Amino acid sequence: MNLKELGWNQFFEESFKNGKYHEDLFPARVATAQREIYLILGESGEYRAELSGKLRFNSESMGDFPVVGDWVMARLSPEGSLAVIEEILPRNTKFSRKAAGSITDEQVLVSNIDIVFLVNGLDGDYSPRRIERYLTLTGDSNVKFVILLNKTDLCSSLQQRIEEVKSISLGFPIHTLSALNNKGVEDLMKYIQKGTTIAFLGSSGVGKSTIINRLLGEERLKVGAVRESDSKGKHITTHRELILLPGGGIVIDNPGLRELQLWADEDSLENTFSDIKYLADKCKFRDCTHTDEPGCAVKSAIEKGELDSKRFQNYLKLKKELRYLATRKEKVKFRNEKVVWEKKISKLSKQIQKHKRKYKF
């Protein structure tokens, strides 16, 4: 396989040159990752791989483990049937969320992506608020965003939906399509080039796998129906997978996310809701809470219909969530620093005791 067709570029070339790697190591890209068993793609083909003991030992959080899209340095086992991942090359880009549950940790979903196709269904599962959440997550990732509105065949108010999404899209391209009927999929081809990696994101049942099947020209990925009651889909895709397209280009299929907790900061939020920030700067009071204060530009815009009240309420919800996350991060940081200092003190204490015994103090 040609590394450039797998997404290898100048960024990774420089990282490779700057690293001190043993001659038996080779670069490869992670195609699948399931319970620390990986499939990696390199110049000489594909290999089943596992982590080295050193890499596993040095990993301090979930974000330190390889994910689909990562470039890694690996070596072959003596029999040549298995590869061992020794190191992860620096990530150019990544898409992360807070780990599910109560753990305060970063979960990197995919890495080294050039374009995100955010797929939304135009059926009963349509949600502008969910789009705002995704945009906040990718606010500082330097990834190009393309919003796909799928299932036009089920939408009776298409133009209205397009205008709603335009108002929150930050200027990112918007495409409408019906993957089931293979209409509009051809418009996506202009984004697909050799070496370009595109990640498909969206909730279950929006049609991610169906779109990829259309791009592949075959029914390779399993797809399922959605419930008629709420248009929610079953989790047919169970793992992330990097797929090479026949004409060049790389796509990553992702399972629908049951839980999309934010892993970002307030700067990302302000970028996503720049219209609200612009209004807030016009408020009479700098510390305006946008509730009952006189001269509130935000409240005035809502009353005049210039700002959607649902968008503003979502902004407040995400802001509260991010501030809580920041507090949790600080607590984790303090706890980790405390553990490091306790280890240092313990080590120093042992050295002192050893010194005393040696010189009989």
C-alpha cells in the first residue's frame, strides 16, 4: 500500500524524521481498534496488532491509547504474523468527547481527519440543538466541517430546515441528499481526494453507513431500519472502521453516539455561538446575566425574534456543562499532582533512610 494514499503527509513525515526509531519499526495506520486488538495498514499490507507492554504502562489516560485514524510505529513479531505497536505519532487533528459516565477523562474517538461529515436525518430525529453540540466539540480541532441533511424524501419542509441549519452552521457547507434513493450523494465526491480522510459522525439511524455504501458502490456496511415512533435507529455499526474508497480517499464510519458529553472549553462555545457573544458585548452591563437586567441586548434580540430562544437556552445549557467540566478537570489535575508529589516524597524519604543506615546517623 502507498502511505500517501493512506493519509501520510508532511506533518507525519516531519514527526517521523524527528523521532528516534529503531530500524525494525515501520509506520502504519490504525484501521480498527477493539479491546486493545488492532488492525493496522502499512506499506507491506495489513496486520493484526497489539500494544507493547511499555506503551500500555506509560499510558496515563484513555487518550493515550491508539484510536482509528492514528499513525503508529510498529514492529513485526518474530514469526511475522502479528505486529506490536510501540508508539503513537503526534496527532494532527482529533475528535474527542468526555468519556461516558462519571469519569472525567478524554475519549478520543477518531484522529488525523481532514473533513467531518456531520449527518443529520430530516425525519423525526432532526435536531438543530444536536448540530450545535457537535459544532462546539469540533470548535478548536482545525477540521473542515460539512453538514449533510439526509432523508430529503421524508421531509415536507426542506427549505425551512435548510434555513434553520444555515443560521447555526457558522458558514460550513450544507448538502441535502437522500442516500436511500441515491440522490445528492454525487455532490460529496468533490471532497473526496486521495489521501483525504473523512469521518462520518451523527446519531444512529441518520444514514451514515448507507451514504458510505453509496460511495463504495456496494452494500458493504450493514444498515438497519429506524423506529417509526421516534425515527431513532438501532446501533447497527458497532465499531469504528477506516475504509479505503475505490477511487481514492479514506472514510471512517462511526457508531451512533448514545452519549455526547462535551470535551471542550468555553472558547469553543463562544466560537459556535458567536452571534450570542456579539449581542452580549452590546449589553449595558458587562456582567449581564441576560435575565432581568435593563439594556440587555440578548433579551431584546429574543423579544424581536432576531435570536431563537431555544438556541439561547441551549447555549446556557452547554455553558453550564462546560463550567462543570472545567471544575472536574481542575480536581483531577490537583489529585494527579498530589499523587506525583506523594511518590516523590516517598522516594526521597526512602533515600534519606538508606543514607542514614549507611552512615549510621
